[in-house]
Amino acid sequence: MAVSAAVAALTAIWFESALTESRRTRALSDRLIAFHAADAALGACTAALLRGTARYSSAHASRGELQGEPHGQPQREPTMWQRMPALAHPDAFSPFADWPMAAQPPRCLIEAWPDADPPDGRAYLITARGVGAQASSAVWLQTQLAVRGGRVVAQRWRRVAALHR
């Protein structure tokens, strides 16, 4: 009887372990789907901007509400992408009609960044959001782009860890 109880307990532990690992694998799969969707959207939106076929936002918020800047200070970075609901701005768009296994297609927003313009060029902040199979698994990626004469002269990439607003 003790052996049967031990086998039953061990079976329950193995089952719980397998269930936990299955959930962990599903969450990783969701994050990978979201990451690849955001990465592809970032590339497609950058290419569309360089071709001149993408619309971009050049709107500025009032200076007092920009990333905690004191009133009258210059804008450090565009913040339209941080506004909620996320990427619902009229200039945001989906570069793809859908994305395999994603709950919704990736979206991106291109913002002009006048305070970072290189001489004789333009600077942009491009934000892309990809979603996994669950809408709650979203990945945000950004690239900071400086363009002169239709050519990229500087580019920096970053992952947005969290969006708090």
C-alpha cells in the first residue's frame, strides 16, 4: 500500500511538472511569435519609410507632457507611441494583413524626430508591436533612424521592456 501511495504521489508530481513545462513552452512560443512579428514589422516599416510610401506622424504633444520634461525644455524623444490605446494613432498602420499564429497583425508607428535631425537630413523613431497567439503577449521594438539623401546614416535598435502610462 505504501508503494502504491508513493507511485501515485510521484505520478502527480510528474504530471504537475509536465503541465508547468507545457505552460512555460507555450509562453515562450507566444513571445517568439510576437518578437518575430514585431521584428518583421520594424523592417517593413523602415523599408516603406525609405521608399517614401509610409506615412509618419509629425505631431508634437505639448512640451509639459513629454516624458516628465519641465515646461519649456526641448523634447528629447517622440512620445506618440506611448499613448493609449497602443498604436491606435491614425498614422499607425499594419504592414502585413495578418501574421501566422498571431492574435492580430503587427502594427507600427513612424514619428518624425525633429530634435535629432542630422544636418541636411531627417530623424525618425519607428515603433513596432507584435502580438503572439494570446493578445496579452506583446513585444515592442523600436529603431531610431537618421536619414540623409534617402540613405540611412545612423540606426539604433532597442526593445521596449514595459509600457507604463
